[in-house]
Amino acid sequence: MAEEFENECLKEKQITKQPGAVPIKEERERELRFKGFKSNSDYFLEGAKLVLETNAPYLAMVLGFFAMEHMINALIAKKGYLIKNHECAQMYLSKYLDRKDLAQNLSKAYNMRIAYNYRFNLKENPDKTEAERFVNEVVVPFIEEIDKLMP
């Protein structure tokens, strides 16, 4: 057991990276993916807003990021691609749509989500101000801008 842990967790490995996006060839699948991602974005945004009113407001940062990610994935699915990672979503925004501002906001939201995933003692400081600001000033405007870009 210890040897397996050492081999899998402590030794350097070379990893082959899979493509971060794949074409969606059929219009029917594009529409299904679009609807699914859009529905998930709405769901996560609703959850982010609701959780702000609880004793666990920082969860809104996690849910808010997922709302953003699903919204951009909905747009990109409509354009014919299935995104597999947030880096490719950012690149699509920045390079394909020339919206570096939105790409930077998505990156910032990702970094904040990661920071809160690993922050200690979240429960001991349930000040919702930062989470409210994140949802209202980062998540909602991002989703509104992506919605404007929908075909």
C-alpha cells in the first residue's frame, strides 16, 4: 500500500494532455449541449444567490464560478465546440471573440474559487460581503455579457 502511494503520489510523471476542445458536428447535438449548459448556468447562479443568505456564503464563489463556466460553454457549444477545460474557454473568449476582458474575469473567478476551496476556517468567518460582491460584480455581469453574445 505504501509503495503504491509513493509511486502514484510522490514520483514525477509525464502526462499526455488531451485536447481541451472538440468539434460538435451535428446541429442537434450543438443545441442539446447549449440548452444543457445554459440550464446548468441558471441553476448554479440561482444556487449562488440562495447560498448568500446562509451561514456558508463563501460557497457562492464556487457556485458562481460554475455558473460562469457553464454559460461560456453554452455559447461555445452553440458555435460548434465542446470545451473540456477552462483554459480553452478563456482562450476562446480572448482569441476567437476578442473579449480579453471576459477571459480575464473568468480567470479571476477561477482563481478565487480555487483560493476559497483551500482556505482554512471558512465557517469561522461567515462575512458574506466578499461573496456578495463576487456574485453581483463578477458573476452576474459576466453572464449578462455572454448572454448578449448568443446567436
